[in-house]
Amino acid sequence: MIIIKSTSDFKIKGYPIPDFPLLTWSTNDKRLGIEAGMLFKEGLDYLIYECLKRGRVKSKKSWHTYARHLTSFFSFCEDNDQDWKDIKDDGVNEMLVAVYRDSCLEDFGISVNSTNQYLRTIIRFYKHAAGRGWINSLPFSLEDVKADLNQHSFLAHTATNGGVTASTDIMLKTKKIPIKFLQIEEVKTLLEAIKNPTLKLMVQLCLQTGIRKKELLLFPLDAIRKPRVGELLCRVDIDRTKGENERSIDIPVPLMNKLWGYVNTIRFQQEENNKKQSEYLFLTSIGEEWEADGDGFNKALKALKLPFIVNPHKLRHTYATHMLKNLQKAKSLKFNPLMYVQARLGHSSTTTTMKYLHLVNDLLDDVTIEWQDAINELEAA
């Protein structure tokens, strides 16, 4: 199976949808009535529903991620002369999706987590297929899974099912990967090791707002301004986010002042030298825009040769962990710390943010200063 990007000629209800993934068969199979180059209509129907009709997937990158998941499975079907609709379990031969799952691990060397991502898309496709009447049954069953709900878990008191949830039986069991973040001393070492002023500001912005790498590299220039008198935090709206959903972040005044200075000195001079203008805040050392999907930022962090690993996502984890920890310590808050961090990180559900809450509850260190003040003081030292 092959993925082809649509042109503006591809329209739905008269509206052009360029760059939409179109799945086409790559082999001839008279038994199944397919020919090489023929459009996989059921796959297109599903992708239109999942990516366009549901209204929850706004990123074109996600469109192609789902398309790749489907292509992997249906290419497997093609290569093994299997009909994707032939999903009966006769007690002797394994179900088609289960065989594909095992091949991902044993033949293709795909990790457990990645295999589960593929399976989730395939599961949703088959549910869609059943709803459309293309198949009469599903190639998987549901089984009860016991979740760990101890008395200290957030919202544990609201659970009415005893922590038992239904899960498809073809999913692989995954190991919980511990969240890795930087301790205060490691943050200090990191900032002291950075000699490039632009890179230092980029790292600080990650540490003090929790933005993702793409959001950092595409950070809007027009969001930077001179702080107002008496202002403690500068609220900034960003929309170049995962899923393209707009959200607000809070930039501390000391950091905003530094960013304002950077815009009017280093960055201004770069644009003057290159005779190019950019809508993004940060530019490379040669005055060019950073590649949003490139690894330049990662390489810059790695080049510091620190005794510990630092990457963009670890900076995000660091912000979330320390911010949540210190907010929980505050006695006079009029808002929920978890909800605040969730909104700043752009998580669609508190379930994702709760992993930091569990981590915070287990931390043994005794950091007694606010996270934002800690970074500001380290930088001022």
C-alpha cells in the first residue's frame, strides 16, 4: 500500500483539502477485486471521519501518522495475501490483527509502545468498519483491566468502578517509563554551561513555561513585549501547538525583559545583516529560522557535553514537575494546581498531567523556593 498526498483538486463538499493522505493498493489481487493504484475507499472513508469529521484532529502531521499506521497493517495484509475482512477466529489460526501485532515485534523490530500506537489506529478503523456494516464482527475482544487506585491518587474518591476498565485483548502490556527531569543543581549546571545567549534564552523559556520543542522554534515574535509596571507574569497566547490548539502560557517578567532585550539587540542585528525578516522569535547563529522538525536544538544541547542527558522534552518534564510541586506547597492558592499545569502544558486531559502529580508525591527532595524564582536567581547569580 502506498500513501499519496492529495492536491487542491481533492474536495469534500466542494472544499479543497490539499495534502490529505490517500491510500492506494500496490498489488493486484483478483480474488479481492483490487488492482495496483486503486484507491482504498474504506481507508479514505475512515480517515475522512477520523481526521476531518470528528473535529478533534487539526494537525496535518496527525493525518499522516494515522495513514502510516493503516499502511503498515494493510501492506502486511497485501504481502501475506490476506483479506482484511477475514477476521474470524477458528480456534486454530490466530486472528489477523494478532498475527500482525506479533510480526511488528518479531519481524519488524518495532517497540512495544510503537506497536500499541499502530494497534490503536487499527482498532478504531475496525470499529468504524463495523459501524459502516463492512464487517459483522471485530478482530478483538474486551477484557477487564485493574487500574491501581490507591487512596492518595488524584480523583480516586470519584471512581465508581473499583479501578476496573475494559481494554482490547490484542494490546500489549507496556512498562511504565519513569519521568526524567532535572534537579535544581543540574539546572544550574546546565545554564552555566551555555555560553550562547540565544541558546540560553531558549532553554530558559522551556524551563519556565514547559513549551514543546516545536512551539519553541515557532514561537511568535509578536508575543514578546516590554512588561508593564507591576506585572508579575506576562500571559502569552500561542497557537503553533500539538494539534494546533491555542493555549496560554505565563512568562515571568525577568525572562520577558531578557527576551525583549534579545529582540532589540541580537535578533535585530541578525535581521539587519541578513536582510531577511521572520515572524519567529529565535534565529540560528547565522540568522536563519530553525527547522521546526529538525534536530538542531537537540544537537546544541548535546554539544554542551554535560554529565547528564538534556533534551527538549526533559526540559518540559522539569518545568511540570517543579511547578506542580511548588504550587502544591502554597497554602493560599485560589485555583487547582493540577488544572493550572494542565492548561499551561496544553494537555487535553488531566490524566496526562496526573503522571507528574504521582511523581511529585514520591519526591524526597526539599526544594523550598518557588520554581520560577529558582531559575531567575540561578541566572542572576
